[in-house]
Amino acid sequence: MTAHAAVLSRPAIQVRRLGLKISASVPKHFFADDPFLSAFYAAMSTVFPDGERFFIDSVRHYQKELSDPNLISEVRKFIGQEAHHGQEHEAFNEWLEEKGYPIAPVLKRVQEGLNMARQRLGPRQQLAMTLALEHFTAIMANQFLTRPEISEALHPEIRALFSWHAVEETEHKAVAYDVYQATGGGYWNRVLMMVQITMLFWMRITAITHAYLKSEGNGGLMRMLRGGWWLVGNPGPLRRLIPEYLDYFRPGFHPWQHDNRALIAPFQDELQDRVIARN
């Protein structure tokens, strides 16, 4: 029995286009007027477009091997959602560059890193890399949707972007995992890749955050330490993710064992005036 068959209870995946344009009047420090936290969210957005394309390619590679019609349908919708995520964050990244964030050189390094992964890793390892990063986005999306003290600190226009993204990451959080399981992916490849990706991903996000702060003269050690304490100390949103992160290492883990379907509907209602739905 595949993981997809074993876990039946999951929301429908709906492909939507947000088409959001951030106003020029939105301040550069869009997260609680805080340079560090704004740079941190800008860093996350910077890696999304090329990361989403990597995810699509790694899942699409195995598309022809699938036999479950439900999973085949979910893969198509996963690809649709991820493609729109890349487009929306590219638009947001353009806005960030207009605000003075040095996006272009950072994007070049992100692209070089992902191209290196494509050259050095086989298809199975690339899919395992996608699983690891999809788990990060799923548990961070869950936190964004359940902790208003985080989401409400964002400027409303940018909160709409991240809310939409979080809803869709929740809807499709198991698709890459189910493809991996259905095509014979093993436990050790999955968890060893997670260990590597954990280190590389957070090193990259930290470096990008620092580069953005440094570009505006805020890259000092104390600024980084205070921002890091906010993330892992108090209130510590990254620290609070640890139990869900560690669940990934259980042999019987499946993303929908974290059942947060009930979170989606309220945010769908909030965003319905902004999105163009495509089933």
C-alpha cells in the first residue's frame, strides 16, 4: 500500500493565481518596521522562484512512473501551484530590488547552487532534496497560519502573498513525498538528505539575510544576534518548529499525520477576493 493510499484524508489541491502587485508605498521594512525580520523574509522570497522550479523538475521526472490516478492528478496540480508561486515571488523580488535589496547577485548564487545540485545529484536524491525542503515549507506554513503574532506583523499586502503561499503549501505538502514513496524511495536516502539540506538551507538563508542587512548598513554582529534570538530564543518561531521537524526522521512518517486541514478554509475566504481560481 502506498503512502498516498494509506493516508486518505486530505484537502483538495486548488491552483490559483494571485496576481498581487505590491504598492510602492509599502515600506522597505515591511515586517514590524524591523530591518532584520524584513531581510529574513526577503531572503526566503529570494530563494523561492528557482527553488520551486527545482521542485517541479524533480517531481516531473517521475511522473510517467505513477499509476495511481489520484496521485497523477495531484502532481499536475502541485506543478501548477508551484509554478504560480515562482511567478508571484519573482514579482515580489522585483519590488524588493526596487526598495534597495541587492537581489540580482543573490539570485545568481542561488541559481549556481541549484545547478550544481542538478549536476551532482541523481534524480532520486534531487527528489529527496525536494521532500526535505517541502517539509520545511509545510511546517513553516502551518506556523504562519496558526500564529497571528507572526503573520499580523507583516504589512497587509505582503501578508496576503505569504498567506496564499502558506495555504497552497499546506494543500500539497504530501505530493512530493507520495511520489517518492510510490516510486521506491527509501528511508535512509530521505533522512540523510534532510540532514544535509538542514545545514545548507539555513546557512544560505543566514548569509542572504546578512547580505541584505549589510547593504543598508545594518549588518553588524549585534543586529544579527538580536534577530537570531528572536528566531530561536524568544518568541523563537524556528525553535518551536523542532518537534514537527524531528517527526520527519520517523520511519513511518507521512506529512498528513500533521492534520491541519481545518486551517485552510478561513484563509481561503480571506484571499478569495484576491485570487483567480483554477481547478
